[in-house]
Amino acid sequence: MSAHDPVVVAGAGQAGLQVAISLREDGYEGPITLVGDETGLPYQRPPLSKAYMLGDMQAESLELRAAPFFADHRVELLSGVRVTAIDRLARRVALSDGGSLEYGHLVLAVGVRNRVLACPGADLDGVFTLRTLGDAHALRERIGTIRRAVVIGAGFIGLEFAAVAAKLGIAVTVLETAPRVMMRAISAPMSAFFADKHAESGVTIRFGDSLARIVGDGRVEAVETNSGVRIEADLVLAGIGVIPNTELAAAAGLPVENGVLTDALLRTADEHVSAIGDCAAYPNPFLEGRYVRLESVQNAVDQAKCVAARLTGKPHPYAAVPWFWSDQGPLKLQIAGLALPDDESVLRGDPASGAFSVFRFRDGRLTAVESVNKPGDHMSARRILAAPPTVTPADAADESFNLRAIAKALG
């Protein structure tokens, strides 16, 4: 690819926009076209389930860049349009509006979509998912008129919404088939802490139970579970996970498996096509090179920067330390690194204080740190995880051990 070949980015979310930003920052002078299927400007998603839902943030405050940015940086934004097909031989993409674009390089940043409920009553008025600004707006309009909500799934989105609803005085019940909250993401001690805190705020969590049907006459009136329990409800929020948007890549003959497969440089099987963000599965050095697909702002931004660097002649493998966060009422959960379910958990601090961390270890090596209301531990962990092993399980358990000094020494 030459310095003036056109770059087309399929997807105008956090990852897609960051590619355009970083290409210009890295000196790329060629045409850049950003194709996004939502109307309007690219925006932040994390506040949708929290500040935006509470009315503390308005839609314009969500915008990642104001409108003048695109003209000032010569980035063409096609909003309300999506890429529908890739002709890899001709290096051209077809668009949903009937147009097409040539590319020297194509970046797939097409993200994910919510799983939808597949049960009787799933089409009733009052059943919602939450991913887009449109979803959040519709949900925010309704939330002020209801008294009872049922959330399906105790993951990040479900619990963030449950915390907001409880704060607004809504009776909330969460159905979770697993034995604990956020089971795929955090340790058992951290799960127990969050379950207790949600219960204290008035949220009822039913573990090991699942949705059988939603009942109502045109509008949600109640849900019935597979254990035979009926729960009255005015609103149902489905937070049952996401599906990566791999169909476009698969139709073009690119390998996919729970994401569009890339190498360590985030290239697909076609050197002229990269994949980044929520839709990309890449070999992760923090999990011994196994393929991982991550859903986080950090991953979206850092992968976009990695691709932009490669396209401007500074290639390097993607090896950023993963980190995540979730605000649930007054609790701020921050996670650095990637743990496996069987990794050892070492408690640092007292959960009763409302501020502590759980350090995760695999064969004595630090793999992740989960912190609640401990931003210092989180920031130290991000530095420590980027370096050779320096913290042992005994160190983590010893509250007199100076994590900040170790992190500072590592730069």
C-alpha cells in the first residue's frame, strides 16, 4: 500500500474512528472514508447504561469528535450506510446505499450485535436490549414510567442497568443461569461482593434460574421462569451477551471463529484487510497466544493505533495490557489483565471496607488484578502486568508491600 492509497474503515464506532484519528496523527495523507451504519456522529457507548440512562449526560456529550473534526482532518464520514460486500480481488466494497468504494487497505471495525431473546413474548412492547444510542434513548424514555423491571443476565450491562433502575426506585429482579454474577469476567470473591452490594441496594438476583416466557397483552406484564416462578414486570431488559459481526468477512472468504481471525499485527488472511475492536479475534500474549476477542474501549483504541502505525510504516505486534471497567452504582470495578477461571485468587484489602483488590495468579505468575474503588491498585497493576513478573502471591496478600513503588520503578 502506498502513502496515498485510500483507506476504508467499515464501522464508525470507537475503533473505527480511532483508526482515522491515528492515521492522521501518524502523518498519513491519503483518503480516509469511515462507513457507519448508525446515523449521526460516532459516540461513546459506555455511558449509555449509566450516566446517559440517569439523565446526567445528554446525547451531544457522547460524541467522540465534533462535526468539524471530519472536514478539518479530511475524513469522509458516511453515516447511516454499511458495507455489504467485499471484493478482495478488485479491492472494492459495496455499500448499502448502492454505492461502492475502492480501497488500498480495508479495516473491519464492524463490532458486535446483541443476542436477542428467543422465547414466547419476546416481541412484546417493553422488551429491550441496550447497545446503541437509539436503544438507550428508547429505554430512558420508558424507565421513568415503570415500577418493576426484570433483567435477563447478570453481566456488566445487566448489572449497570439494575443499579440505575434501583437508584430510581424501581423494583429490579435479575435472572442469572450461572451461580454467580459476572462469572466469565471476575473471580468468585469479587462476584460475591457485587452480589451482596446489589442486594443491599434492593436488587433481587435469582441464580440458577432462566427465562421461560414473557407474558402480557401486547405489553409486558410479567415473566415466568423455568423454575415456575412468576415475576410481575413492566419492562424486561435482555443482557444475554453479544454476537460478533463476522458475516461480511466470512462472505469474503476470510477465516472467522468467534470473531474475524487476525495475526499478531491484526492482519486478516488478506494482507490488505485488517480487523480490530469487538469483532476481531487475535493471538493474545497474556493468554499464551490463544485467540481472544475483547470488548473494551481500551482494546478498540489500542488496536486502532496499532493498525495505523503499521499502515504508516511502523509495524509492531499488538501486545497492550487489556483493561476494563464497570460502574455499578457507587462501585467502580476495574480489571487489568486476563485471568482464566482456575487462576488463583489472592485478596488484598478488606471487602467490608468497600475498597479492595483481587490479584489473580497462574502457576505463580500474575495474570490479572480486579479492583473495586481502588484506582491506585488498578493503575499499578497495568504497569506491573506490562513487565516481567515482579509480584508474587505473598506480595499481593501483604498490604504493607508497596505496589506503587514497584509500578513506578517499572516506568
